[in-house]
Amino acid sequence: MALRDFFAYQLSKNKHLSEYIKNILGFYPRNVALYELAFTHKSVSETIGKNVLSNERLEYLGDAVLEIVVADYLFRLYPTEQEGFLTEMRSRIVSRSSLNKLSMKLGFDDYIKHAPGNNTGFRQAGGNAFEALMGAIYLDRGFNFAKRVIINRIIKVHIDLDQLQQTDVNFKSKLLEWSQKTRKHVEFRMLEEKIENHSKLYVVQAFVDGEPYGKASNYSIKGAEQLAAEKTWNMLFDEND
């Protein structure tokens, strides 16, 4: 442990969280407040001035960091594969479902702070916190450090790429690929946002050449789009038959 990290750990007001980060990711936080924020669901957020203290901003940042690191890693790992394969693999790694499962495996449930109530309303909280945690690492240690953590402590340890290739199809990617080949225009429109179990529920519908197709709801926009894409694909498949 670097001397700076040792003093940061000794001075930390949340040694329990610092130890947890060390156990799962191999390092002690320097600014543990960032990691506390990463595990703070919006249902227990505080507003100080114009600042809302929840993990939503960190989630936005971590999503971008995760996307570029995974894209770069796959690009180098599969030098002969085409864009469609790389896009599909990246989508499967960073999908909300994948991140939710990964957060459960890492024990996030014991650290995420959220309002009491029906836990089904927080089923996306783990994936959101995972992205926020990547944002916290980026701010705390920089991009190159975050990249090493994602590759060496997440992908290589917890993600079986061979098995991932055999998982179910990413219907949104499949639908968009079909639209490019057939010169169809596919778009996803947000129809409604509503609060359910202290979280936003997003209602999204897919449109093909302006015609409405599959409609679905989820606690994340990505999840709703994925479900709407699957329904749309099944509708198109039946019609093509």
C-alpha cells in the first residue's frame, strides 16, 4: 500500500466501506466520500443549495468510463472481429441486467443506501451503483487507474467472455442492425415517466418508419428500450412469417 493510501485509510471516517472496496477491487479509496456517494440512491438524496447528493451524476460519468474501457478492451482482444460482434459483446457486458447481477455478486446490497419500502422498486439500484462506483474511481484515481480496475478486477475475474457469446440476443442491437440493412428508420420514444416505489419508471415505445410497435416499461431507459426492442422484433418476425 502506498503511503498516501495508508494515511487516507487511517483518516477515513468510513473504514468499513474502505475495507470493502479493498476486498473487492484491490485498493483503498483516497476520497471515501466519493464512494459513499456512489452507493447513495436518489430515494435518500439530500439537496444542498443547487446540488442533489445522490449517485445519479456519478452514474452518468461511470457509464461513459465503462463504455470506453470495455470498447477498447474488446477492440484489442478481438483484432479480427467486425464492428457488429464488438458492439454486441460490449452491450452484453454493460447491459443493465449484467451490471445488476454483477453488483449482487459483489455484495452491493449491503452497502447501497435507499429508502425503506418494496425492494422491487430498487432492482436497478445495483447496476446504477456499479456505474456510479466506476465514476468514483475515475474521479478518485484517474482514468488509467479506473481502466486497470475494470479490466483486471472486473472483466478478467467476473465476466466469462466465452459464455457471454452464447447468451441471449441483444434485441436492440439486432433491431438496429436490421434497420440499417433494410433502410428502415427505427427510433425509441419516451412516452411517460412516473414514480413507482420511490423510483422513476420509464415507458418507452419503438417506432419503425413512424409506425408504433413494441411498448415496455422499466426502471432504466436502457432496460425499457431493450424490452421494447424485443417485443418489436417478435412482432416483425411474425409479420415477416
